[in-house]
Amino acid sequence: MEKGLNLNLKNMLEFKGKTVLITGGGSGIGEAMACQYAMKGTNVILTGRRMETLEKVQQKCLALGVQAWCRTVDMEKPESIDALVEWINAEGHKIDFLLLNAGISQRALTLETDISVDRRLMEVNYFGGIHLVKALKDMFLERGVHIAVVSSVSGVFGFPVRSAYCASKHAIHGFYETIALEYPQIRTTILIPGRIHTDVSRNALDGNGKATGIMDPGQANGYDVDKCARKAIKAIARGRHQKVIGGFDTIMVPFYKYIPCLFRLIARNVSAR
């Protein structure tokens, strides 16, 4: 019991009075984690493409007694990311945690997906995040930032109608595993959610780059986003390098690792939506 209390106190001190920068903070996992951080006393900088959604999350965080700011940022545009960094430096913000959550998914067969869609997913899901990290490198090296990046089970293995999404998430693993090995002062936690109940499938792009507007049944019945956020925060507090989060669908991860023939049988026959 005493050990558990000491661990909880240590976890609280890990977050209290610190500042987290969250990309894609206006909805889904980003919104849920912003509130979890705020509940632990962490000040929050929210970024995303829509100010109205960011401001709603900002109000929730302010109500929890922390400071909260919001900025519109398009992770597909380097100049937008650079403007965010200029604002951070001008305001004197010191970042302790970075949560890279902004991203787009896909629902189209590989050879029916225009190359522009592949490039867009890589820009938003991968290049945008590493651009931000490199732009803030001096602060990160000085302060020893903890980077948490939202990947996916699709970053562990390939899966039908998600080729570009899988590729972008696989790239995330390679980059953030490497940076943690190269720089001891930078910690990373790669969050690997399964199907979480968010609008990610509704916002997913078809082969021509248009949002499908369709909620996948698997997503509609997905794991609760607030539970996902709580487990993610706990993994970050414990310094976990990776954390798989979700329901029964995450069983595909050990299948892929230990019984690959069973994984392929299931992946080929399970509904990909």
C-alpha cells in the first residue's frame, strides 16, 4: 500500500506545474489527454486546425485550475509549425512534455490510392512531428523533454485499406525509437492504440483524398477514449517506451509477433473497416 502511495505521489510530481504541448488537441485522444494532463496539474498548449474546437478544450482545462493556451497549426505546412515555434519562444514557454497526436487515417485499397494521399499522410502523421521536434531541439536538449507520440497497432503491422496510414505510423516508430537511443536526456513513449471510439475513421481519406464521412463499426464500438487517455498518462509517468492500449482487437499485436501465420489469416479475412 505504502509503495503504491509513493508511486502515485511521484507520478503527481512528475506532471504538476509542468507544461505539455499537444498537437491535434481539439478532439479525440488529444482532447482526452489534455484533460488528463490538466487534472494532474499540467499546463496545456493546445494546437490544431480549428480554433473553435481548441477553445472548448481550453475551457475544460482552465476549469481544472491550470493555464491553457491554444494556437491554430496545420501540421502539413512547415511554415505553420515554424509560426508556432516562434510564438512559443516569444512567449517564453518552456515545454516539458510533447504529445504528438495530430494525424489522418485512410480507407482505400493501396493501388486505388492516389500518390498525393500517401504524401499527405506522411506530411501530417510523420514529417510534421519531426519538423516540430527539430525546431525545438535546443529547448528539448536543455530541458530533457518527454515526447509521447500516438502511433497505432497499424504502426506494428500492415492492414488492409490503410497502406499509407500504416507506412506513416511505421515511420514514427523508427524515428522516436532512434532519438531516444541517441539522446539520453530525451525520453519517448510510443502509444499504440487499437480501435478507440473517436472520429478518426469518419475523417479518414478515400483514394482521392476526400474524407469518407463514414464511422467504421469497429471504431463506433471502440475502446473508450477517456480510458485510453488514462492508460496513456500512466505509461508516460512510468517511463514506458511503448504502450499498447485498447480492447480485444489489440490481440493482433502478439499474434503478429509470435504467431505470424495466424495474424495473416485473420488480417486477410477480418473486416478492415
